Amino acid sequence: MALKLALATGVYDRTRAFADGSLKIEGVEVTHTGQFPGDFFPKIFEDGAFDAAEMALTLYVATLDQEKPPFIAIPAFPVRFFRHSAVYVNRDSGIRALAKCCSTDTTPAFG
């Protein structure tokens, strides 16, 4: 009898074999959910919908102060994108040029 594994990841070139079923793991029956990660993150926290899932490092670290942290991290990185190569600005912030950002006290917020 095969081990059943519910897996959630984004669909990237590095996870496509799970999505299309071409990757087989001996003794394991994988049910893959391929979605934008932000769509399945709440399911991980609210009801433990998956046995294994891609997770933002910040979300994982935020669970470590719990008495019984619910997750074990596996050092696998399906997305290798250097996030600091781009600047995102809320259109309602009044910032219209990068120079304005350099003179503003900015504090990152993680939720």
C-alpha cells in the first residue's frame, strides 16, 4: 500500500513534474495542488490541508515561537528569485520617484 502525500506548490519549471504527474516516487502516491502560493498558505495554517507544502521562510520562522511549532523546514527552494532586485511602492503612498524612497524612513512589514 502506497503512502499518500498531499503536496502544494506553485507551478514552476522546477515543480512541473509534480504537477503533470511525470515524477513518480516509489511507494508514494502524490496528490499535487498547484496554485499561487499565497492562495494555499491560509489552508496550511487553518486546517493543515497538506502533508507538505511550499512556504515563505518568513511565515515558517514566525511559527517558531509557538510552544509546539507545527512545521519542519526542508531546505528546498523551488523559487530562486532575488526579491531585493525590485522595489514595490503602494500607489497611494505619494512616492513617485526612487529618490523619495531614499529620504524616507522605511520599515519592512511581514504579515
